[in-house]
Amino acid sequence: MHERLIAKIDKREAKIGVVGLGYVGLPLVIEFCKAKFSVLGLDIDSKKVTALKKSRTYIKHIPSEHLAEINNAGLFDATVDFSRAAECDVIIICVPTPLTHHREPDMSYIVKTAESLAPYVRKEQLYSLESTTYPGTTRDVLVPALEKSTDLKAGKDFLVAYSPEREDPNNDKFSTSNIPKVVGGIDYSSLKVAEALYGTIICRTVPVTSTDTAEATKLMENIFRAVNIALANELKVIFSKMDIDVWEVIEAAKTKPFGFMPFYPGPGLGGHCIPIDPFYLTWKAREYDSPTKFIELAGEINTNMPYHVIQQMLEIMNKNDLCMKGSKILIVGLAYKKNVDDPRESPSFKLWELLEERGADVDFHDPYCLKAPHMREWPQFEGTPSAPIEKASEYDVVLISTAHDNINYEQLVKDAKLVIDTRNAAPAAPNVYKA
């Protein structure tokens, strides 16, 4: 079975389906189209499908010109009709895997997607999951859901793989095609087809022995980052009490050419991976009676950073004869990191909430997020427009939460009465404080 599907892939005769046309799925669509594959995008959001058909981007770092190119080449189509999955030889699943309110894995997106695809599973198809998740998900969640509506069996009639996404939006150095791709299969045939598939668009595939190993690889990558960011955050708190600038310490430490890798503090963690992934492993580890104290401590430190920033703000404002209640505060940056329009899990929302709880009148400015989007945890902010940065002088405090490069921080410092900087973005001045 796998030889025939590999032959179709090699000849560019295989049709590729991508489920979930967001920050992970859409770059894959473009790369497969560049490689001369026919690609079908599937999404439950009809607005996304309409935009793609009209070559209109909804992701800042993906230009509309790229969408026009694949549309004009006749290689791409998009739909909300999941029955069309039957047309595809390969289905790649790129759907969200958030946490529940109890910080447990939310598998509903994977399960619902698999159940929508299950009636259209056919022989000699490959299903590849890219969503970040705990070890065992592909085997224990995805496979049973795909088999639910058919007599076909994974590994015998159709193939299943796991290949974790490694997207870093707006990274000028690394994009989908030049980031090595870890691949695991539920069996030898699944692995070989997945390697052949991703090898057509990625610089290098990294095969591992199982889907569980591939799932664990993704978690290890992001837990490594979460733990080291937590260390930087904890050191920031300690050094601040010693009147030492942690940013200066990091700049000096990173001159060592070996044995040190710089990680930076901030007002909290954001994005679709680092704030979430560690909890996937801690949840799964309980099944094996294994403590994850180190990982949980890192999560606790990072989760507490918005509260630390607010406490620092209270002290700084008090020194400047300001009361937080009734003060006008401008949060600069709503996205979770600089130069992107992605607000997922951004600490700015938590800061916004905490400030309002303490009686502040809060606005935000973000050149990439012109309106606050719908957020599951903070629906009260939806639709709030970005305030003009030119009116910074009208606010009692400007809080820099995300340091976009296209903001003139020198001018901001001149205009603002008081600046509290969590990102080391503003130049030194009497009205600038780091938090």
C-alpha cells in the first residue's frame, strides 16, 4: 500500500488536504502548492474560506500575493464541506489543542475534526496530525475517532502519522520549508509515507520510532523554553530587589561563546505553545504516577508574572503620587510577541483584566491588532479598538507589554508622563521604569 502512495507523492499526483487554515495550516498549503501539489483547504470558518478564495490574507506575515499565486496557478481550493476529504490522498490536521479551565488537555477539536472526517476515510490515505499534544494522542484519540464510522483499520487500510508543527510566525530566518520536520508513524508504512510527503517541501525530515516519541519531542522543545523563561523571570525579580538590571546581565552573559543560551523575561507567557504545552505533559505524567515538580514550578512562575507586573506598577505609581484607581493606562502591544498579529494567550489580556479590576481606565495600542478579537477567556474586551499611540500624553501611565519594532519608543517616552517597560524596549529616561 505505502509504495503506491509514495509513488503518487513523488509524481505530484497525490492530492493534499489541510484541515485548519490558521498559523500552521496555511503555510503548509502554500508550501505544497509551491511543490506543484493540488491542495484542498478545509476549515469550519466560512469567513476564512471566502477570504482565501479571494486571495485576501488574514495573517500578517502571509502576504495576499502568495495566496494570489496559488489561486492563479489553479492548485488550491478551500471549503467548509468535509465530505470533500474523500478526494484527498493525504489529510493533514492542524487544529487547536487548548487547555480547559482546569488546565487539562482539551481534545475536543481533534475529536470533532476526526469524527467529521471519519465517514470519508478510504483506503490508501495518510492522515497526519500536527497539533501539539500529549504522548499517546495519535494512537489513543485520533485513530479510534477515524475508525469510528468505517470498517477500515489504521495501519491496515489507511495510514496515520504525527509530525509536530514548528512554526514561528514572522521569523525572518526560519519558515516552514527550512525547519527540519520530526515524523513518527503508527507503523512502518505510515512513517515511510509521511517521510516522503514532508520530504517534498521540507529541507530535512527527522524520523522517530513512534507517534508517541514525535509527540514527546514537541513537548520537550517547548518545556525547555518555558523552564528557561521562568528562570529569567525569577532572576528578574531577584535582581530587581538588588537594584541590578537583568537585561544588562543577560547581554553580558550571552557574550560567553559556549554553555549559555539567552532567554528573556517578560510580563508573562503568550502564544499557542509555551503557556500550554507543559501542562499537557504534567497531566499525562499523573497517569504514570510521576511528579513534574520542575515543570509545574516553571508554570507557576510564568503564570504569576502579570501579577508581579501589576504589583510593580502599584509601587511605581505610588512613588509618582498616582493612584491606580481612576488612572488612565495605555497598554502598548496586544499580540503575544513582537511584530505579529497573533494575540493567542497574550499576557496583555491578563494585565488588562487585572488593571480594570483595580479601577483603572484601560486602552491598548497595537499596530497589528486594530481591534481586540474574540478571546475565550476575555470575551469582555472583544471589539475594543486600538487607541492612537500619538495620544500617549493623555494617559497617566503607558505600559509596554509587547515591543513591536515599528513603534517609535523615543517619541513615546517624550510624550508619555510615565512609562513602565516590561520588555526593555524604551530608552533610559527619568520617566521610564522597568517591571
